[in-house]
Amino acid sequence: MNQTRIVRPDTQSRATHIIPLVLICVTTCIIASCTSSSTSFTNPKATGTAATFARNCAICHGADGAGKVINRVAVPSLREGRAATADDAKLNHQITNGGNGMPAFDSQLSRAEIEGLVKYIREELQRN
Ligand code: HEC
């Protein structure tokens, strides 16, 4: 009998099971990162008011406008509270001139873009 030809089925089958598992994990990660970057809130190539919001406002107010705390500064929600009770002119004024921790956007955005953002806050953020 030739003893050197003995294979070890245990070790081999374990290896052939691990490789497909690793491949599945890697593929899942790639797919997950693709789908999350193609949502309208985070896609930097998107155009329109949603994209203007995503680029300029979401970093502080959150992608859905729910607000958050950054470096101990409480950024208010745009969905409820003061933003919901204040009139359009007040929101427009805050976006244009900033204040209390928020930068002014009058030099970065056009009047039309700021008006579009007020509309976006009313029609998208406060309605959902
Ligand atoms: C650097 C962080 C930051 C960015 C960027 C920012 N904001 Fe703000 N925003 C704030 C803070 C802080 C306040 C609260 C100001 C206050 O208390 O008077 C605020 C207040 C507001 C308010 C008034 C809400 C309220 O409760 O009185 C509106 C409307 C608003 N932001 C809209 C926007 C929009 C639209 C953008 C994007 C163009 C934007 N913000 C970008 C930090 C930010």
C-alpha cells in the first residue's frame, strides 16, 4: 500500500466551504455600498433642490432634516418645532443670513435656490 497518497478530506472540504462564503461577503459589501450611495439624499451628482439640500444643509440638519447635535451645538429639526411654526419669510431669512451657529448662504446660493429650499422644507421634510 502506498501511504503517501492519503488525502485529508477534512481540511480540504473546510477550505472549499470558506472560499465561497468569503466571496459572498465581499459581494454583499460591494452591493450594499453601491445602493446606499445612489439614494437621492447622498448622491453628489444629483441635481435640483434635494441635491442642494443634501450638499449644503444635510451635514448639520441631517439628510431627512431631523436635526442633530454637532460639537455640542444642537441643530434644530426642520420637520417640526420652530421651523414648522415660523413663516416662509423667517425660514428664508435664516437661510440667507444664518446666525446662532448656522452660516449665511446668501453668497453661496441664489434667491431662487433659497426659495426652493423653503418650499422643499415645507413640501418634503414637513409633510413626511
Ligand atoms: C453648520 C451647520 C448648519 C448648516 C450647514 C445649516 N444649518 Fe440651518 N441651522 C443651524 C443651526 C445651529 C440652527 C439654529 C439657529 C438658531 O437657533 O437660531 C439652524 C437653523 C435653521 C433654520 C431655522 C429653524 C429654527 O428652528 O429656527 C432653518 C430654516 C435652517 N437652519 C435651514 C437650513 C438650510 C436650508 C440649510 C442649507 C442651505 C442649513 N440650514 C444649513 C445649523 C446649520
